Amino acid sequence: MAAADLRDELSCSICLILYTDPVTLPCGHNFCRGCIGAAWDSQGGSGAYSCPECREEYPERPALPRNRTLGNIAARLLTIAPQPGESGTLCTYCVHSPVPAAKSCLLCEASLCDTHLLGHSQSEKHILTAPTRSFGERKCPQHDELLNYYCHGEAVCVCLYCAGFGHHKGHNVEPLKEAFEKKNVQLKQILKKLPIKRKETEGQIQRLQERRREVAEVAAAETERVTALFRGIREELEALEKRLLSDISRQKEERSLTELIQQLEIKRENLSERMQHIEELCNMADPFSLLKKLESEGADIWNADWADNGARETTYKKLCEGRDVDEVMIMVILNRYLGDIVTSVKKGLGNEPVIMDTNTAHRDLAITTDGKSASYSGSNSNQSHYNKAQKFNFYTQVLSSVSFQSGQHYWDVDCSNSEQWRVGVAYPSIEREGYQSLTGNNNKSWVMLKHTQQDYYGYTCKTFFFVVHDGQQTSLSCSPDRSQPVRQIRVFLDYEAGRLSFYELSEPIRHLHTFSAKFTEPLHAAFWVGKGSVTIIG
């Protein structure tokens, strides 16, 4: 039911406003107690009393039982949906014609309209507030006294007895007015700061919206680039397919198998005819006739001109013994052109191989001959004739021989054989001795690391992954809650853009973290091995 319809149902038919202290007549109609009382007072001495609604008459003035349910509903509606100009509270003393209250007196526990407010006591004890029906909320439930004080320690309103003798004795308590003024000052101070915060938030929203547009533009451009890339790959694959099928077809035609089969079929027919003729000769019983027949045919029957032609036999043997199609050549073509396609896909990415530089390797690191793997040995594997000025002398680390100072580059590292490692990049000017020489502990290196905790028996109980730069660690959520630990990672460097990203080579590939920096020196791939070994893949 709409609020307007509900208001009509809950309005007195005499005063036409919401019921105030509604009462019920014997006929069932409801009126405000003051309204029906005033109406019957005017009927006094004129005979029977009647209901203003249905005109039912009563010989004596009926009792007026209070309709509490109806009164509660009307009061609730007045609170949640007051009419414009209504305070929701009516004057306590306007019983004949209810009038909205202008103030409420906490001491009298009464609400007053403007008229009754003029005659109200002006004593300080009579505290006037905005119109209210909830006088009980403003009194102490224990002492039934007004809550005229405020306890700052517990942030509650208290009465005089609670503040001086009760639970709040000794607390920071002051009169409500003073507490109100202080809180009002604090709120105004907060209000002054909020516009600044709101402006900052609006700026952040604007920047994020701009960033979202940038991301959308980059995503659209990348989508177009990838689409064009795969379109080109499909075109090259189709061209390669046509070429290989054409080569196979050409090789098939070069074998001339069809022609040779036709020649052999003719040979087979000739042999069948000769067999039949010789069988007829063999069946002749008259010696003279046989010999005469052989004499007439001459020596042709004894000659071997009907035997296999030598050249044809050689061709037959070669075709039977040789390969039908040169699969090796087809695979060579396939590998070559597929390699060209992969090369075109990698175009723009630096593919210079990353090799570990033994001149920088710590003496306890063993570097394989191909420079692809470093393992912790603790046996002084790198001899002292290497350049000591370049070697790491404090931590078991090694840099790559190649450096990057432009372009985009990536390399993959298998870390599955090490429980403690650091992989990333470093400037060549990184310290070679002391605590600051550890990659990640200074402003000249950016790394991802794996750290393990062991129990009393030496078994690994927890595994953690971090990214570190200038001693600041950021935890990664790539393990230990994952069932499969990080085994292989890809390091991607975009030098001009100042981005260094780490990816987990899982299925699917997962982004772990991206550093943003302004690189000022060439960068070398950097590796620290605390235990086991790490290997550059590819």
C-alpha cells in the first residue's frame, strides 16, 4: 500500500491528521481521544451521544478504550514518512486539536507547540531539545536521571550520579554542552580535511580511468598485432604446405611408375601368348610335323629377344629398391621454413644467448663448460688465475658475459635443482665484496629469490618467494600453498621502458612480478646459488 493511502487509513476523520492517542467506540470506529471528547462535549445536554462516522447513538456517554496498536502504527508512520512541516511529534498539551510540537522538555518529558512553549519555564533545569518521543533514551536506566554529562574515555553519555559516584568516577567527564562544542570542533576539522581527501580520491579515480583507457588501447593494439602475426603465420604455413605437396607430387611423377606398370602388363600378355603357343607345340604327337613347324618358325622361338630388356630391368630394380619419396628432403624444407617462421615471430626480441661469465663467478661455484649452469660446490672450483677484481668474493654469485643496454630480451632459467637461489639482473658496477654485494641488497640489482626454512632435522618445512631491490622485499604468492613449486622462470627485460618482469613457466604461463625503474647502466643477467644448481634453458 502506498504511504499516502496508508496515511488516509490512519487519519482521524475529525482532525484529518494521524491518530493521536486513538480510542475505539462501541461501533468500531476510531478517533483521537481529544477529537471525540471535544465533539461529545459539544453534544452535551442535547440528548444521546452519536458516532461522527456512522451516526450510531448511545444513551449514555460510552467508555473510550485506548487502541494501542493503532496508535503505535500511526506513530511509526509519522516517524518514517512525515508530511512536509511535520516534526513527527505532537504537542502534549493540545489534546483537543493536535498540533505539531516545536520543542521537547527533557525535565517535563513533554513536547510543546509554539503556543505552550511561551508559558513554559525558562529555568536551566528545563532543557529544551528538538521534538522527540524518546525521552527514555535521554535518561540513565540505573538512576532515572538525565544524561547531562559525557565520558570521553568510554565515549558514552552519563548522568550526574554515574559521573560523580558510579562507574565513571575519576574518568574524563564533562557537561554535554562542553563535550558537544569540542566534538563539533573536531568534526569541523575532519570536515576541512575530507574535501582534500575527496579531491585526492577523484584524482586517483581519474588517473585510474586514464590508465584503464591506456590499457584498453594497448590491449587493442596487441590484439591487432597478434591477429596479424597469426594471419601471417597461417599464410606462410599454407604456402609451405603447397610447396611440400608440390614437391611430393613432383617426386611421384619422376618415378614413372605408371608407365613401367603398363610396359610390364604388355610383357605379361606376350608371355601368356608364347606359353600357349609352346604348349600347342608340346602337344603335337607327330615328330615330323613338330620339327617341320620349328623349321618354319626359324630360330626366333629359341632366341631370348622376348626376355627382359636390360635397361628396363635396371629401372625396375632402382624403383623397387629406392625410396618412393625423399622424406629427408621434405623434413629439411619443413625445418628450414618453420625455423624462418619462428624467427619472424621472435623478431624484435633480443635472442643473444645468455652465458655465465666465469671471470665473475665466486670460487665456490662450478660453471659448466657451455656456461649454461652454475652449481654450488664449496670446493674452490674456479681457479685463482681468473681476474679477481671481477669475481664475487663474498656470495656465490655470477653474472652473464653479455650485457643489455637497449631493446627487449628474455631468458629462461630452470631452478628446480636448487632450494635457495636468486635470479635477475645487475649493473656491472655492483659491489663484489661485503653484504651490499648480494644481488637485491643494493640499488644496482633486481632479483627474484627462493628461500626455504628447515626444521630441526634439516628437512624443508616452508618455502617462500620474494622479489628484492635495494633491500626491500616483496612477498610473492606463487607458493607455498601451491601443490607445485616454481620450477622454471622467464626473465623479460624491456630496457627503454624500464621494465623487468618475472614469469612462471607453468601451464598456463603466470606473471609473478614486474619492476619499474629507469636503468642507467648496462644490465647483466645475475645468478646466486645457495644450494644445488640453476641452469639457463636454451
